[in-house]
Amino acid sequence: MISVSQPTHKLARKFNTPQILRNGWYTTWGVSLLLLIISIYGVDAQRKAIENVGKNAAPSIITAQQLQDSFADLDASLANELLLKPGNIDRQVLAAFEINRKKIADRLVAAAENITYPEEKKIIESLQLNFSAYLLRLQEARDTHKRGDAAGTLAIYQNAAQLMDREIIPQAEKLGQVNAQELEKSFNRQSFTNGGIAFAIAIVGLTQIGIICAIQLFLYLRMRRILNIPLLGATAIGIIFLGYTLSSFVGASANLRTAKADAFDSVYALRKMRSLSYKANADESRYLLDRANSAKHEQSYKDKVTRILNIPADRSIDSIIANVSQKRPTSGLTGLFADGLNNITFAGERELAIETLKAWNDYLKIDTQIRQLARSGKIAEAIALCIGTNQGESNWAFDRYKNIHTKLMDLNKQEFEQNIKRGQERLDNFEIIAAVALGSVAILTLFGLRPRLMEYL
């Protein structure tokens, strides 16, 4: 008892009891106000980071990558159309072209409606102008093809393909990169500051609770008041509010981290893989259309396939599937899909990854058959296999791969959206709750101390 009462005795020499109680009252109010400011600031910063990642940057990145898909697929559809003899009409080829043209128009509008950063506007304007120029050349190629001018058709198509490869697709890539860079900046900045803000909230919150407890101890030692119900209530509210604030803040941070690092990074890699596969599919058609430059188109195809998934010469696709199935490391693999295989996180993701891998391998096998037919002079058979949609033909295999790959992307996208939503829900109405809780602490402190102060009047 001596060690406890001594500080009170020294304090009493400097301040009388009413002064000590008033100072405790004012300090509690000041610390409560500081806690309110810090917690609202931290939650607001967290909310903005979640919104920037989930509502601004990520959708724009996905839209930009979808634009790349549609541009490459539209170009492949045009090449497939020009592979046919003049007068021959493949309605599936024409339908694929029109679907992609509409998708491009819709996605350009979506990109324009979600402009967040200054660079985006200029890129979107340039995309619209260049795509309009591409469509003009496309129509010119169609008209020339109808006249039976094979050389003229090829020259115009090459010109259009150049515009697609050198201007349109790179601009769509740049649109995605602008948003990807901003997403990384926002995520890294918030990750860096989260620890400091949480620490500050904890220190100020514990200080508030400590001051109220110290006041109660002083009342017990000086005035022999065993229980002060309002101060006990203020202490309880302070403890509950601090736990709620840290839980909301840390939980929202965890949701943002899961959304970005586990889900969206996988979506981003899968979307880049998707875009490359569309471009590789276009190279397959160009290989047959532009026979004079077939070696260049074949190498371009191989480069893209390698960037998607590069399998060492001493490994087989079956061994890789076995490793993934049994959750063993897939060492030696490189490429975007390899990154995805090493970042399997969610339920059902492993099975879809294996199915995607199998479907992609089936497509590659058919591509090999196409090139074998072309090299042996069987161009008509190679073209039929390339643009065919029946089982065992290239477009059938590519569509099957796309469908499974879409399910894999959708799984990660769903996890991304759910974690963004959970993070936002954790912070819903925080400002109101904080104001009510800390206001209650302040009022209860007043009610707890005012009767004691009145005793000295």
C-alpha cells in the first residue's frame, strides 16, 4: 500500500483533489478526441485504398486486358475470313468477328467511363482513332478479297496487322500498365502505413483506458470510492471500442492483402496469359495466310507460347499435372501460367488449373498438326483444321481452353470481389460508431467526476 499511495501523496502536494479530478477529466476528453481523429483518419485511408484497388484500378486493368483479348481475337477472325476462298462464307467466322467488334466498342466505353488517372484519357482517345483506322483497312481488305486479288488482300491485311501489333495492342497494354502501377503504389503505400496507424491507435486507446483507470484508482485511494459506475462504463466502452477499431482496421487490411496478393495477382497473371493466347491464336492464322512470312509468324507464336508456359525439355506435361495434383513443387517451369500454378490458394483452384493446363496442351497439339499439314503442302487441310469448330479442330480446342480458363479467372475474381466487399463492410458506419463510443466515454467521465467535484463546492 505504501508504494501505491506514495505517488498519490506527491501528486497531492502539487495539486489539490478538485484540480486532479478536473485534469483527469480534461485529459480523458483530449485523449478521446485524439483517438477519434487518428482512428477516423486511419479508417478513411484504408477505405480509400480498398476503393482505389477494388473500384478504380483493378476494373480498369481487367478492361484493358479484355480489350487486348478482343483486338487479337478480332484480328484472328479477319485472318480466318481471308483464308477462305472469295465467295465462301463461314458464318461462325463472321459471327466471331462481330462479337469481338461489339465487345471492343463496349469496353472502350467502359474504359472511358472509369477514367481515374490523367494518362488514361489520351490512351483511350488514341485507341479509338487507331481502331477506326484499322476498321477502314479491314473493310478495304474484305473488298479486295471479294475481287479475288490475293496479293492485294495480303498487302492490305499486313498493313492492318502492323497497325494492330504496333499501335493498338501496345496502347491497350499501356492502359493496363498505368492502372497496374497505380494499384501497386496504392497497395504498397497503404501496407507501409497500416502498421504505424494501428500502433498509434493502440497506444492512444490504451492511454485513454489507462487514464480512466488511474482516475478510478485515485478516487479509491483519496476518497474511498470503491466503485464509480460511470467510470466503469467508460472503461468498458473504451476497451470494447479499441478492440473493435483494431479488429476492423487489421481485418480490412487483411482483406485488402488477400484481395490483392492472393486473388488479383492471380487474375492479373491469368488475364495476361489469356491475352497472349489470343495473340498466339492470331499468329496461327497469320502463319497460313501470309506464307511468305510464315517463319516469322511461327516464331512469334512460339515466343508467346513460351511466355505462357515454358516446360523444360526433360519434363512432360503429365509429370507437371501429377505434381500439381499432389501439391508438389513445379520447379523448372517458367511463364505466366507457372506463376499461377505456384500461387494456388482457393478451394477448387487446383482442379481448374489442371483442367486449363490439359486444354491448353490439347490446343498446342492441334497447332502442331496444322503446321505439319502446311509443311507437307496440304494448305487446304491445314486451313480447315485451323478455322474448324468441330471436336478435334483448332477453334474448338481454343474455345474449350477459353471456357475452362474463364472459370479459373472467375474463381479468383470472385475471391477478389468478396474480399474487397468484406473489407468495405468492416469499415461501414465506423465514423458514427466512433463518435458515439468516444462521445459516450467523454459523457460518462463527466458523470463520474462531476458528483465528486460538487462535493468541494
